[in-house]
Amino acid sequence: MDDIKSNPRQRALTLPLLASTQFVLILDAAIVGVALPSMGAALGFAAADLSWVANAYILLFGGFLLLGGRVGDLIGRRRTFIIGVLAFTLSSFLGALAQDPLWLVGARAAQGLSAAFIAPSALALLLVTFPEGKERDRALGVWGAVAATGGAAGGLVGGVLTEWLGWASVLYVNVPIGLAVAWLATRILPADAADGRSGRALDLAGAMTVTAGIGIGIYALIDANDAGWTSPRTLLLAALAVSLVAAFVLIERRIANPLVPLTIFRDRLFRTANGIAVLNTMAMFPLFFLLTLYLQRTLGLSPLEAGLAFLPLSLTLLVSTLQGPRLVSRVGAGPALVGAMAVTAAGLAWFALSVADGSSPVAVVGPSFVTGLGAGVAWTASAVVATAGASPQDAGLRSGVLIASQQVGGAAGLAGIVALAVSLGGTALGPGVFTAGLQAGLASAAIIAALGALLALPLIGWRRPSTSMDPSRGSSGAALP
């Protein structure tokens, strides 16, 4: 990797390749939203099962991220990245050919599993390609911009494809992109060596317990909407997930070569940044889902019109994520993250006040700009702090933990806030029917974002770490306030 650090042209090619791949992964989590009604009608989905087209992707993506990140560290990030992209491409193609609900849900699960190995490898490759400082900040800004925009753009892209080409096109579109990315990766990304531990046995016990624990936990959150939040099934699944995660911690403390060395969590900056990442996605993921329901079911917009209504949010996220690392350098991580999460909370609260009976799509424009401004800065600023001082050996691990935090937060927010909205307002068609639940859900998201601002307060005074380690620094080399 030292060769690519000294080759500006190759670095310039690496960034768009990795960033565009992350855009597709996040886009794919959201793109099926507006296509779900068409998928359900074409394949004969029961109403209660249709949500699994989206949930299967989230479940496998979030559940296997830590394992995916560590596999990249051990066998090489480029190898893991390319294999993951090819598997993602194949599962997308098979999903587009689906003839029944089980086939489609299985293909979406395979997409999520593939994404879990691609995403941390992509971010780790970015971290080891760009030296820490302004150049890495700029790269993280671009990476975060396209990733965050992918979530918001999913509605627009899905709406256009579904309305013009049919539901299968939201999966077919990944095939040429995936093949192009895999081909370019073999020519742009340098072959990277494993970190020296590849000859040792992988921590299978740790991998199995943490993957099962996170996966069952996400499943419990998703399934709770149907089973009930206090039902025996939900409580049993939650207890099992907690037990597996506890077992994972015990295993990691005792094993010689752990999947996740727990020493990284001694770094207060790393812990705090991951906590903020959880709260940011917990607040933002439900917004995309709830707005899609509001625009199509309450206001009666077509998939394409609903997608266009997301443009202000998409564009603002694009700009603000690019500026996030620069803001950290200028004012510091604490002020940037406190301000970003506070602005996000204000935007979500404005959304809650704006969606009134009989309102028009124009009502979401102002809140979209404010929310996108805050959430975008928080997205990349938290990545800057979480990855500060990361060694090449642990870049994949930190990337996997960070992205896993985002996915778990998003899954928890989507399950909890959507359940609240549905319980209060239902999902029936017609102006005003869904409004009460929608407002409660958006208000809850605003409170979660406000908690993120409070969590960021201890970061005030944080300074960028130097490249050298000394005893006064945390485990990542980050200077403590």
C-alpha cells in the first residue's frame, strides 16, 4: 500500500471507485422501497411478508459486517472486495429473475451478505490509501457524501426505474455496475498483503457468536412489529441476542487472536464516535421510510414524483457530507458533531410540525435542507473521529465496527420508530390517516438526534492525532481532550 500512497494518480482513481461502490450498497438498501408494491403484486407477496424484501438485506448486511471487516484484514482487502462485488452482482441478477417471494427474499439476503464483506473492505482500502490529515479528510468526505446520498437517492432512482422499466430493473441495474467495478478493481487497486495473521486460525467462535448475536438482535427488532414488542418470542430473541454478544465478549477476552481485539474500545473517542453513528442512522433511516409512505399513501404521489420530492434532502446530504471533515479540521470534532446532531434534531422536529392534514410536497422542502445539512456533517465527522490514528492492520476492523454501528442503529430506528408510527396512525391510504403516527415517529427521531448532540459534548477539545504514538494518547493515538 505504500506504493499507492506515493502515486497521486492511482489514489485519484481509487477514491471514485470505492466511493461509488459504497453508494450502490447504501442505495440498494433503499431503492426497493418505492418498488415494493409492484414486487408484491407481481410475485404474490402476502402483505405481512413484503417488508422482508428490505429487511433481508439489512439483516445480513448488519449481521456479518464485523466478520467481513476482519476477513479483509486477514486475507487481503482487495481480494475480499472483488469477491464480494462479484457475489453481489450475481445475487442481484438472480433476484431480478425471481418468480416467487422466497426466491426474491433469498436473493436480497445474499446481496446483504455480499455487502457485509464489500463495505468494510472499501473503507479500509480508503484509510490505508490516503495518509491521515487533509487528504484523508477529503477522501472521507467524498466517501461519506456518496454513501449518505445513496440512502436519500434510493427513492428517486427506485421511482424512475420502477415506473419506466418495471420492478426487476432496480436489481438488474446492479449487474453492469458490479461487473465494471470488479474489472476496474483488478486494475486500479493494488494487491495488498494480509496483516501477518492470515496464517493463523480465524476466530471462528468469536465470528459465530457476534454474527449470530447481531443478526438475531436485528431480526428481533424487525420481527417485533408483527410479533409484538413484549411478546414471548420478541423477549426470547432479545435475550438470546444479548447472551450471544456477552459470550462473544468473553471469548474475545480469552482467545489469543480475537476477531475483534477489545482494546480498541478503550479509546473513548472511538466509542463516542460509534455511539454518534448509531444515533445518527437511528434517527435518519426511519425518515426515508416514513416520507415514502407519506408522499405516496397520504399525498397520493407516484413513485417518480415521490422520488423527486427527495431531491432537496439528497442534494443537501451530498454537499454537507463533503464539508464534514473540513468542518472538523476548522472548528474541532466536538463543536462540529454537537452542532450537526442539533441541526439534525431541529430538521426532524420541523418535519414533524410540517406534515399536517392535506399538506403538499412543498412542506417537506425546508425540513429536508435543514435535516440533510446536519446529518451529512455528522456522517463524515463521526467517521473522521472513529478512524483517527487507525493502523493499517486494524483499518478493516475499525471500518467494520463503524459500519456495523450505523447498520444496527438504522435497523433499530427503522423497527422502533416505524412500529410507533404504525401503532398510532396505521398505514391506510388517504390524506391525514397516517399523519398522527408520522408526526410521533418524526418527533421520536428528533429526540434521538438530540441525544446524539449530548453524547458529542465530551469531544469538545479533541485534537487531531499526530502520526506517532505516545503514552498520553488513547489506543488509536488520538489526543485526548
